[in-house]
Amino acid sequence: MRARRMAWVVLVILATLAVASTVAAQAEDEARGLVERPWTTVFEVYVEGGTRYAGEARSDFDGACSEPVDLMWVFRLEGLDSIFGRVAGTWTTCAQIEWGVDADGAPTMTGMRYTDWGGPLSLPDGSTIDAESTYAWVGFDADGGFPTSTFSIASSGGGTGRFAGAELFGTVYCRREDPDAIEAGLEPQLCVTQGMAHYDPLAGRGE
């Protein structure tokens, strides 16, 4: 009985702290003139130049990656945003191949670690905000017969213009119906972002 009571007390304390944290965050947003709204963006994502390989030695690709890696991709994003309107960007993705050995002792690829995944998003009026992914995973659509990818997205730096003070975060779901055409840059991945945005509705509008 005592253990149950203690567990209940802990839950109440945690719930109280969570509520207090939420209230504090809302108060901070209000003080900064921010509102919170559901945020959706439909992106077409094009691969620019295909997969770029470092070769025998890892490379930072002339400073495009934060550390030496094995592979790099450059993606061009074009989309329609539910809050800010048309949005575009160029994202750089850098990755290191992780190696192990198979049952016969031969080298084999065991995974891939992304060191960089992000870039600026911009509006036609020149407003910009930096965004990045922190987690990604792949899947397969059995009904459609094509691979999918899903990753998180969050703002990683300050914004300018209409993005001034904004914070964006959510989950991006992408479908790759023709991987070969996508890799060649002939067709885009179709991606949908769903999340939340904290932003100032008057930012960058001279009001």
C-alpha cells in the first residue's frame, strides 16, 4: 500500500511539473508575440547530382559536411506550406557507412550514420529559417509496392523576415514510387510534413 501511494505521489508530481512546463512555455510564447498552429507542408524533393561518393578516404566535400563522411546528397525542396505559403530549400545530407564482418569474417555494411541532414527553408519574400532532421527511418508500402522514408524535422537556428522568432517541428513522410528516376533527379520524392509551428503572425510584415 505504501509503495502504491508513493507511486501515485510521483505521478502527481510529474503531471504537475508537465502542466507547469506547458503553461510556462505558453506564457513565454505569448510574451514573445507567438502563436501555435498545426503546420503542414507538401514537398516535392529532388535529388541534385545523385549520390556523391568520397572514394577510398572519407571527405567533408569541401566543407559541405561537418565531418569527413562516405556519402553526400543534395536535395532541392519545393512545397506549399499551410501557414507561410510557398516554401523552398536546399538540404545537404551527409552519412558515414558503418562496417562489420559477416559469418565468414568478410567486411559487410551494417548500417549508416547521418552526420548532417538539413538546410535553410526560404519564402519568396526572402524570409529564411534553418531546419534539420534528428531521426530517420525507412519502410515499405506493401499496398503501393514502393519504399518510404520518414524523418523528424525541427528548426535549428534563428529565422528572418516572416520566419523571425519562429520554431517549426514535425514529422516528414516521403514516398519513393520510382527510386531509380528519383536518384537520377528525373522525378521527385513526394513528402508531407505534419507538425506544429510557433510563430509571430505579424513578423516581417511591417505591422
